[in-house]
Amino acid sequence: MLKASGIIVALVLLGGAARAQQIAVNPTGVNVNAHGATTVFLTYGPIRNVVPAEACWAGELIPANPDLGLKPDPSTIFGCLPARYDHSTTSLASGFTDIMSIPPSVALRAYQAAVQGADSRFFYVRRFASTVGGPSQFVAVTCRLTGGGARTPFSLTDVRLQFDVDSPVAFIQPGGPVPRIKADITYTGTGRLKGRWEIVMPGEETPSESDLLTEATLPIERRGSQKRFTQLGRFDEFLSPIGKYTLKGPDPSQMPNKIEGPYLILLRVEASDDKEGDSDLTDVGVGPSIVHSGAVAGFPIPPLRYFIGGNDSRTSAGLLTLLAPAENEEWPADAVEFNWTASASGALYRLDIADDGGATILSALLPPGVGVYRAPTWLKERTNGRVRWRVSELEDSGKAVKESGWRSLRLIPGR
């Protein structure tokens, strides 16, 4: 009798926990690439009195008691969502948008486990911590291993913009031709790749990191809010489920080449319909519609840059030429990029960033031929909003053989 009573009490408690589990997710299950990365747009809701915490992948789930839901079995965790891929954000009144970017390393571990006899499914689990002293809630999404073909969400897993010349940055004389551009794209699923090419002219405000995300990576209410620049051309291509595609760039004759200064070429990818990647807001109680998220990506697409009037033949012996930012220029603190003339000679480049008093904040080493560095977002937190920077070319011994002068920069709040 006592045993029966105990079972009844346990069932009542479990039923109460199930009713308390208020947070839902959509989609609840997706097909993912077993041999590479996959990115999926997820919507959670309703989100009340909780904040999102860590998200991990695991082969098995176990009860989360005394918390709610099912949590990852610690012995089967394949990995957790890296901070650099975490583009989750609150959405609408009580929703939460999560971009599940599965790294190839996680897919490989899940595949190896399946080969050894484990279930071919694994789980993505996001924890939500209570802000009022209640239990945490664990919400799981089922990931089914596939070949990454047509039944997998249409997601971009790598995008590389480049000129048809062997240089990451083009230096062009005023009036000279701009090299042709292409974008090598790796993706999962199948769908329409549509969007536009844009260019940031010298003196214009540079795009923030959120401006460089594909539209499908943003929650529905923020789509269409990204800053727009001069349009060079549009594209609308159907990508079959083969995983790789080379997108031709805009007509080089339409590229501006008269005004001296730095130019940024942007690949702006718009959201497209994709049944495999749809997220139903009604299912989680945070909206009246379905969010189409074809061409979602877990990373900002880096711009391609060229300089009119910039040529490293102008450097004098013992000096390096800094390109951008210009002296005392203002840049958003969350999107600071340093550019300088670079060649394949030398062993390394060293970028030094210092505060107004001359104290070093950051030193970064970069390989030969690399003339660009994006600063971490915490840079402004360690200064009063003003920094100085310079670049040195090092030989094998670490001795500086060339260096630039110092240049000042003003950091402003990001967007």
C-alpha cells in the first residue's frame, strides 16, 4: 500500500512539473548534416520570469529534477554553443529567438556515436534560469542526422568573398578597373538565395556586426531594420542540394573608382521561404504567423574591401602605411576594423592598441599578407573612448623591421 501511494504521489508531482513547464520551442525537431555544420532558426516562448542560459548538445537526456524538463546527460555531452555563434535575442513581447549553429565537431561526435551503436538522434538543450528563485527549465530540440540534403533547413555555413586576383584587399589607382568579385558559399538544404550587393563609400558610417548578419538570422520584428547602403545589383538563384555554390559579384564597371579612400563591398542575403526551417510563432504562443528562415547563418558575412589611391608602393623603407580608420575617425565600438598595407614578406605583423596614456590594451599577431584585424567588442570597456594604434612588421627573431606611426581613433556606442 505504501509503495502504491508512493507511485501515486510521484505521478502527481511529475504531472505538476509538466504543467509548470511553460516554455515551448518550434521547431521541436530538425534534420541536420551528419558531415558538417548546420544552422537552424528556433523560437521559444512564452518567456516570463526567466533568462536564457547555456545551450549544449548531448546524445541522451535525463530528468532535470529538481529543475523542470529533461537535461543533457553529462556523460553524453558533445559540446556547447560557442559564444561567438550565440546570436540569440529576445523577440516580440514574450519570445526568444535562438540561432542553433551546430559546429562540425559536434556533428562528427554525434555521427561517431551513431556508428558505434547509439541512436542517430541527438539533442540541443537550452536552459532557462528563473529570475524569481524558481527552478530552471530545460527545453530540448531533437536533431536527426542526415546527409545535409533537401530535407535539411536551408542554411549558410560558410561564405567567402574574394577578388579574382590573389589578394584579400585590392589597391587601385583613381579611375582604374576594380577586379571581379565572387562569393564561395557552403550551405545545407536547398532553396532560393536572394539578396543584393551593396557598397559602403568613403566617409560613410561603417556597418555594425548585426548589419552583416543575413536577414533570416534576425527575429521577425527586426527584419528590414538593417542599415542599407548604395546598391550595386541584385541576385536570385536557386541552390540545389549539393552544398556548394559560387555566386558572381556585381558588374565591375558599376563599381565606383574615382574618389580616394576605403570601400566596403557587402553581400546582403535576404530571408527566403524554406519549409524545413520554418518556425511557428503560434505554436509557442508568441505571435500569429510562421517565420520563414531560409538562408539563416550563425555568423556575420565579412565585407570585401578595396582602396582607391592606396598602394603599398607608396610605403617608404622602414614604414608601413595605415589605411583605416583614418586619424581621429569615429567607429562603432562593436565593429572596429583596422586596415593596413600588407605583403607576404616578413614573419608576422603586430597590431598594438593603447589608451590615451600610452598603456597597451591589446597586442595581436597576424600572419604575413593579412592586413586587417577586427577588434574584440570589449575594447571600449577598457578605455575612455579614445585609443591609439600602430602596426609593426616583425622578422623571425621578433624584431620590428618596419612600423607605422601612431594613429588616434574615437570609439562610439555600437548600434
